[in-house]
Amino acid sequence: MSRIAFLAGSLKANLHLVRDFASLLSGSVGRLVLSLAYFVCVANGLSLADFGLFATASATGVVLARIAGFGFVSPLYRAATVKKHLVGTYTAGYLAALVLSLPVAVLASAFVYWILFAGEMAWTAFAAILAAEILCWRSLEVVLIVNNGIGRFTRAAILVIVGSAIRAGAAVLFWFGGDGSLLTWALLYLAANALAALAAITTSYPRQRLRWRPDLYLRRWRDSVAVAGAEMVFFLQSELDKLLVLSLGGPALAGLYAIIMRLVDLTAIPVRAFNTIVVQKLMRPNKADWLGAWRRRLGVEAMVAFVSIAGFTGLGGFLWLFPTALGANVADAAPLLLLALLVPAFRNLVEYQSELLYARGKTGIRVLVLVLVGLAKAGFLALILSEDTPPETWIVALNGVFAVLWAMSAVMTYGALDWAGRKARGASFSPSLQPGE
């Protein structure tokens, strides 16, 4: 009876966590369904080569979107989490940082286009795709981040679904009514992302007066730039594979690879809901040592791996039985999916470990870990990818590549957390703003 009472008390004490996770997960499930519909329409509305170019350009935009605001979304998120009345103050700082960062983002985009995309796709299509990612979708993400920070998980979940629905609607319109050209889709993609961002900002951003406090912003600029760098490195090592496949194998191989990795990405959607809960839990001073025990660490990682593999197995098994269920272009990749069975688990675990370092304020170490993982990933992919390598060979090799990346990340992440814990002698990191900030 005492054991039952203990379990009941534990469940009651953590009921708010269960409720918040359910809200986040509902948004993730909705986004998963809509993302799948969006993916099917785009992957089949474009040729395989054009889909490879679009996926690679979109990945470039996701990376360069981290320049927008120079990482000031991090102190904005912390303010929303621990001092909600300062959201207006830090929003003003974010808007100023966004304006200052846009010329840098434009120059970086032009450089990447000149290096990788010139001669492969029109600059107008490339510019539209990057504007959609850097300006529009990133703005929607900021609204989501702030809403999650202040505890509006249900509203954030709804915004995710609405934004994904708008993009999915654009994809359906393109598949059935478009001319199949990359430029047409790029312009439609920009319009859909702009509409989603506008809807999120006007309906869900906290209504607070903007207050200009440069003294507060100057105290946070180092952390902000470090976070921006860490996020760029994280997404670079996450998306670098698409850029390498394009440069080493050409658009057609990039399209095949993008289809496989897009289906892998779908397994990360529910995992990210869990990551949000873990990060907020570790940000609280009294919960900083929640993952101190190896038994809990291994249990959490095993859960993340199980969910990732189970989801990918279900999707891969379905497409193995019905290869044309998601369209003719996806059918080319369907027989190969189960060869990459372990990739989702290792990939999602690297992302999870990166979030642990962010939650504990180890921004510099996070950057170092991501740089080393990214360099290793680039080196391994350069070895296994070429136009002459059969797809079956390099897809199987991807399991080993991502396993090594996970092992590297785990050793460095937990080593850094343990070292910091010993150094502090039990003192935990507090991300709270200083009094008066």
C-alpha cells in the first residue's frame, strides 16, 4: 500500500509536467501529420533533382537563420521563463539585434549561393527560400519559444499546427495546381511562411510595452553571440550532410538523400517536445542535478532511442510494403529506409545531449562539442559518399557514422557536466536573471 501511495504522490507532484508534455506532444503529433503531408506534396511536385536543391537550400536557410538576432532569443527565452514582466524589454533588444544581423545574413547567403548553388538554381528561387527560413519561419519560432517560456504550451502547440498547416496547404496547392518549377514553389513557400509568421505574431505574442534598456542587453551580448554560434554549429553539423551530398554527388543524389533524411527528421518531432521539458526542468536551480545519476541518464537515452527507432521502423515497414504510398519519388527511397534503422536514434541523441549543455549554461562547451562532431561528420561523409558508391552501401555506413558521432557527443557532454558538478561542489547553475534585470 505504501508503494502505491508513493507512486500516487509522485504522479500528483509531477502532474504539471505530464500536462505540459501532453500539450507539447499534441502539437508535435499535429506537426508530424502535417509535415508528412507537406513532404509528400513537395517531394512529388518537384523533380528529384529540384527537390534535392530545395532541401539543400532550405537547410542552408535553417543554419543561417541562427544569425538573425545574433542569438538574443536566448536571453528573451530566459526572461520569459523566470521573469515574465521583462518580455517587452528583451523583445526590444531582440528586434534591435535582428535589424543589425540582417546584413550579415544577406552576405552569408550570397556567399553560400556563389560557392554551392550558382549554375544549379536561379538566385531568385534561392533568395525566396532563404528569406522564408531566415525572416519568416524563424520569427514564428521566436513566438513559439516565448510562449513555451511563459508556460503557454497549449497555445504554442496550436501555433505549431497552424504554421505547419499553412505550409502543407501551400504544398498541396503546388502539387495539384503548380507548374512543377522550383521558382514557383520557392515563391509559394515564401508566401506561406510569411503568412504563418504574421498569424503567430498578431495572435500569440505577449502584449507588453517595448522598453529600451541597452544596459541590460550589453550584459547579455556575450551569452547571446555564444548561443547563436552554438546554434549555427549545431544546425550546420545537422544539415551539413545535405550540402556535402549536393557537392559530391549532384542534385539527383542529394534528392534521394534528402528524402531519406527528411523521413529520419520526422522521428525527432516528438523527441523535441520531451527535450523542451527536460531543458526547463534543468534550468531550475533545485533541479540542476536531476540527471546526475548514470542510471537516469542511460534510462532517458534508452527511451529517446527506443521512440526514434520504433517510429522509423513503423514508417519504413509501411513503405516497404507499400512503396508508392507517398508518391513516385519517395518510392525510389522506400526500399532503402530500413537500412538506416539506427540513424534516427543516434541523431536524436546528439540533439538531446546538446540541449543538456544549453540547459546547464555550458554554451562554450556546447559549441566545442558541436564543432568536433560536425568536423567528424563531414570527414566520414566525404569518405562514404560519391557518385559511384551504390546507395545501399553508403546508407548502411550511415549507421556507423552516426553511432560514432553519438559516442563522441556523449563522452564530451557528460564529461563536461560531471566536471562542472565536481568543480562547483554541489553548487548548481542558475540561468536566472540578476536582480533588477
